[in-house]
Amino acid sequence: MKEERINCFTCRHFYVTWDPNFPKGCKAFQFKTRRLPAHEVMKASGQPCLKYEKK
């Protein structure tokens, strides 16, 4: 079974922050990160992001 990769850049919840330490953010989960938010969600839950919504 091939894992589907989510592209945060095409998600309506993704945003770029002004924080140089945490430049990427997710409005749906309300967090900022260095990596893409979908990677952090996968790492934390073991599941693909369930809040993804295409722009």
C-alpha cells in the first residue's frame, strides 16, 4: 500500500509565519513548525492529515 503524501502548500489551512524559527503553520491544528505541518501530523499520529482541504 503506497502512502499518499499531502502537499501543505495546496491546503487552505497552511500559512507562512513571520517566526524565523517556525516558518510554517497550520490554522486547523493551530501550530507552527519548521517542517511541513502534514509531516508533523504524520509523525505524531501515524496517520495522514485529516484536516487537509484543497484551496
